[in-house]
Amino acid sequence: MRPALALSTVVAFARASQSDLDEWFKKFGAEATTNNLLPRIHGASTEATNNELLIERLNATKSVITRLQAENPNATFGIGPYALLTSGEFAQRLGLAGIPPPPVAATPTPTATPAPPSASVDWTTSKCLNPVKNQGQCGSCWTFAATGAAEAAHCIATGTLLNLSEQQLVSCDTADGFGCNGGWETGALDWIAANGQCLTADYSYTSGATQLTGACQTMCTPQKLAIGSLVYIAGEKALETALETQPTTVAVSAGNPVWQHYVGGLVTACPAAISDHALVAVGYGTTADGQPYFKLRNSWGANWGEQGNIRLLRGVGGSGTCNLAEAPSYPRIVYPKPPTSAPTTQKPTTLAPTTLAPTKTPAPTKTPAPTKTPAPTKTPAPTKTPAPTKTPAPTKTPAPTKTPAPTTRELTPAPTTPKPPAVTSGKPWVPWPVPTTPTPRPSSKYI
């Protein structure tokens, strides 16, 4: 009885028509054309035949969506920008074939200092994230993940959000990736720290439309960023701690229908597979009905998911939902040194809270720290200025009253008063280090 009911539901839901196809093109057609998301239909001799085949694909997608909804009742799945692609075509877009699983022995131990966790953190409400980007039909997710983490770290340190060039990494960082055929976001972050990164305005992204890696251009001027060495962590707790400070990169298993047709809500089940996609973790929290989640920012455009984001169940242990806690990483934030050398050890400690607080939703509770400003009440010290009242010392000048000595006989020599001794008084840049060739620490290749 139950299988028959499920089948009837699929049949009822899977019916699509020309109007459904027209609606898809109206909503996603421009994006699909720009980013090469339209399938290549072989054997379609006429437009009518082509439309029939596309409608069949919509029917198949609706059937898959019904199954996904049953497996993930807390999430929503629907017709999105990848609805006309088969699951196999979508997986090939991510380059699943030939990517080895990350070696367990290389999993690093957490290095972040434990701290009382906040109830929630959401970096998407801060000023340190650019609008959601779109990698298009190019396996360049590793460049978008690394760039997003670098942009955020630099913004936290300096207060300035830059829009950096993913294309530069696609075309120039050949040590850590294969352009549109995948790469490692961890190595890309080391490359950025050593070499800097150009602005998108000077080196625009083209690989999403052309599907070509492109030759490396050296005409732009790399921006020196306020980031240092890479920190590797593992596990959900370590990821939560890191997110208190900054967004981090994560690798997930995304070449499956769950990610292909995700529209919103909380994903609680993900097909078991190796990690094949890199993106940026931007927060965590709890749903209205009490379910904990991690929030990730993707590079598939704002029309995908929740304005380009996805929420995955938190607290499952191990490598986390869709492997998100398997190998997170982030660049160390390097705060600018103050102009004088004396306060160098004190200045950075005051910079961190002021730049981070606005980017974390729970941080407003930490803002009382600025109440320590009463320290300026020490200014009464200038009241010591009465010290100049010691000037009465010149009243000792009456000493010249000893001049009556001339009343003595001329035979007695006049006393020679010694002259007071003369009073003497005395009064009493850093270029960026030469970048070193980074040693990539790849765990797996993601696109």
C-alpha cells in the first residue's frame, strides 16, 4: 500500500507542461545562459522536439524532488537553476570523478582556543561579506571559498571590504589547482597570503562563461592583505569556535540531488560521499523549533538556496552533515601595527573587539567592554600643575642685604660671595616581507 501511494504522489507531482518550461526560462533562463547551465540536447532536430525533451527533464526533476522532500522533511526542494540538468550532468559539473578522499592521517588537531559559544553567529549580517557570487560552469569553487575567507579576514582586521579576483587564482595559482578542473582552497589561501590578490575590477571573472582556465595576466596590482598562516581545524565544536572570530572555508559532499534542488530550510540528511565542493561557513544558530544548524555561503548565485546560502544540521558529530566539519580552515587575521612602537603590544588587543563586534549578532552583549573608557578620568593628573608655585624660591634674593659689610674698615676685605654654578640642561619604515613559496597542504581537491 505504501509504495503504491508514493508512486501515485510522484506521478501526480511529476506532470510538467510547456507553461512550466516557459516559467523556468522566465526565472532562470538568463542566468542559465550566462553560466552554461542549459543541457546540450542531442538529436533534437526542431525547437518543438527540444522543448519536449526539456519538459521530460522537468518531469524527472519533479519526481526526484518528491523523494528528497520525504528524506528531508525540514528542508524545501524545488525547481531551481539546475532543474534541467540530470543528476549525472550536475555531478560532472563538480568534477566528482578522479578526486581522492582526504587522508585521515592528515586531519589536523584543533588549534583554536575554546571560548564560551554564542547562541548564534551570522556573518551575512556584517559588512565583511560581498554579495553572493556565481562560479558558473567552471569547477572553481576552491577559488571562491579561499577568496571569501580572505576578504572577510582582511575586512575584520582593517574595516575595509575588498572585492578580490577569483579569476587570478583560476589562471595563476597552478600550484594549488587545475583552473576549472578543481583545486584546493587551503593552498589557495597560502598563495594569497604570500602573493596578495588583485581586485575583481582589475582582473574580472570570465571562466564561468567560457569554461576556460585562461592564461595568467600580470598587469594588475596585487593587494597586500592582513592575513597570515593557515589554521587547520576539525570537528563541529572547533568550527563553532572559529566562527566566533571569522568565516572559515569548509569542504562538503555537494554533487548530489540534495544540493542540486535545495531551495531552503534545514538539510538533515545528505548522501554519503567524498567531499567535492568548497565554500565558506558563515555562521550557526538554532531554528524556531529548536534544531541547531550551520550556515554556509555557496558560490552558485543568489537564486540558489536561501539567497545563496544553505543550512545543514549541526550537532551530528563526526565529520558533520555532508562532511562540513571534516576539514575546515581559515587564515590568521593580522591586525595592523600602530604608528608608534611603544604601544604595539597593547594596540592590537583593543582593535580586535571593535572590528569583530559589529559582525557577530551576539556581540552586542559584549559591547559593554567599551565602558572601560572611564579610564580617561585619570586626566585629573594635570592638576599637579601647581608645582610651578615653587617659583617663590627667587625670594632668596634678599641675600644682597649683606652689602652693609662696607661699614667695616677698609682694612677688612669685603666678603666675596661665591657665584652660583651655571645650570645646564640637556634634551635628550616596514616593507612587506618577500613572499615565500607556499607549501600547499592539500587534503583533497574541490571544485
